[in-house]
Amino acid sequence: MSGGPLPEEDRIVRYLSATLIVDGVADGASFRLRRGEAGLSVNWLEVLASKGADPLNEVRRLSRLQLRRSGRFAELGVGDVLRTVAGELDTLRIVHDPLEAADGCAADPSHSQIAGLPPADTDEAMPVGDMIAECVTATHPAAVEPG
Amino acid sequence: MSSIGQAQLADKALLAQAVPSHVAVSAAWPFCVDVPNTIIGTTDTLSPVRFEGSDTRVPPSSSSRLRLPNETVRQRRKREAYEERIEFLQEEARHDGYALNSASRRDFEQFALEAEDIRRAGLALLDNDNLRAIWRDGQGTRLGLQFLGGGRAQYVLFKRRTGEQPVSRVAGRDSLKGLERQLAAFDMGSLLYE
């Protein structure tokens, strides 16, 4: 992680697999670490918007994940997440972590991480994930039909 | 690392009264209740429902293994809805490189289908192969149960009591039988049952 904390008034998105979307709502399991992970990958929308492009389309273009049509991007406010979780977990941070171009993938200046989460598979991980999921303000298609 | 509100402390005291003396209630948020292995997964506390097979993963096309002998129309509808959802989840999971733990599925079906009046849950399939069932009331109260297999579940309770802030939160793991005590202690009956 090379960057500093994201501005609290800015927004991030995280890719959700369809298996973790319940009745159209993000499940908290989407916001817990898996074994071997130090942070959750998210994309910072404002840093892409400042370049004049549609930030969500840029996230789709730059993503190194295999985006499925059944998946969604969950949108969250940085400050919302920090305030919601802060009362229970004071280690949480959302920090800029831009990716350099590698293995045929373009550089991703929006890549960021939610860090300071409880370790994977602990009983603390799931309730914190549920609290973060409650901060989701919108979801967007992960892949769009070609126009 | 964490702070605990007064409402939550009150709930911790309530929880401590509700759980047996051999269950440790952690001082750290979110009151993770550690049930000793000696009482986890005791199959003698479970109802005698028979399942076929002993594989650990269910192929995507397989249907529910739980069909109650005297299934009511309401139970059948619920079972069929779950079967459809699980089939979808399995198909999606296959693309992402994981599958469904059949022990988790068995425990879920036992919990969610045996009692006729239990409300239908939303279902997620986690990347550790376990099913997670979620009940919400839209007022801030919610219950999430991750079925771990072996008659155990990890629970997350968010409870908004009338006129009280903030939401109380409890998480831990327990046997399916022991869950009844946790749910009763937090008065989750109206969320869970019709």
C-alpha cells in the first residue's frame, strides 16, 4: 500500500459476486477478508472522475477480476464506512493503493484497500462485514451490454 | 481495539445469564461467544432426519436431500424455493472456482425446513463453501447464520430494540441446538418465525 487515506467525502466501489448478493442486497460476507488477504480491494471513483471518464466504466475497463454479468459493484461512501465501523473497530482504514501496469494489465490508479479488518475466518470478521454492507448506497452492473 | 456502548453492555449481561455456565462470553466486542468443542456438533441434540450419501460436495444438478416425511404445502414451497436458489448459487460458485459443502447444506436444511413456521431466509454461498442464511426485518434487526457443518453455526445478531440506540450486536458460534438459547436471549422469535 503506497498511498494515504482516501477523502471521507469520496466514494468507493467493490465487486460483488452473485453468490454474495441476497435479494439484491450485498451480504456482509463480501466485506470480510479471506485467508492470505491483508485488505479488501476497492476502487476509488473520484480519482477516475477527475480524469473526465465515466468512473464506473473505467473501473470495469481496468479491473483485473473476471467480471460476470450476474455480479454487481457496490458503492459506498468512505466516510460512511469509517463512521459506521469506528465505534467498534478503530483499526479500519481506507487507503489508496494504485496498481502499476503488469502482465498485460493497464495501470489502475483507482485501486485502494480497506485495511485493518479482523483476520479471516474469525467471529469478528462477519459482523464487521455486515456493518460495512449496511453502508452500501447503490449497486451497479458489473458488466454492461455492448451498446 | 473496540468500544462497547451501554446498550451493548446490557445485552452482554443478558447474554451471560442466558448461556450455560460452561460457555465463555468474551469481554471483547462483539461478545464473541466461545462454546467449547465438547458441546459443539453433538448430533444427539439434532432431530433424526435421514440424508443420503456421504460426499462432501454436492454436484450442481443435485436437488435437496431433505424431504420431510409429512411435508406440508408450505414446507414444500419453501424447500422448492431454496432448491432453486441453491442451484443458482452452485452454478455461480462453479464459475468462481468453489462449490457447496454438503454438510453445510444439510445443517441449513435441517434448521430452515424442519420447523414449518420459520420464515424464508435469504441465502448466500460463501467462498469457504458454506451457506449463510439471512433474516432481516428492515428496521435494523437481522440474523445471519453461517452453517459450518457438523451441527455448528456461526451467528451474527443485530438487534434494534424499540426506541433504543445503538443497535446491539452479538456474534459467535454454537451448536444448532445451542442457537435456540442465543435466539431466545435476544428475542429474535418475531424475526425468525411467522
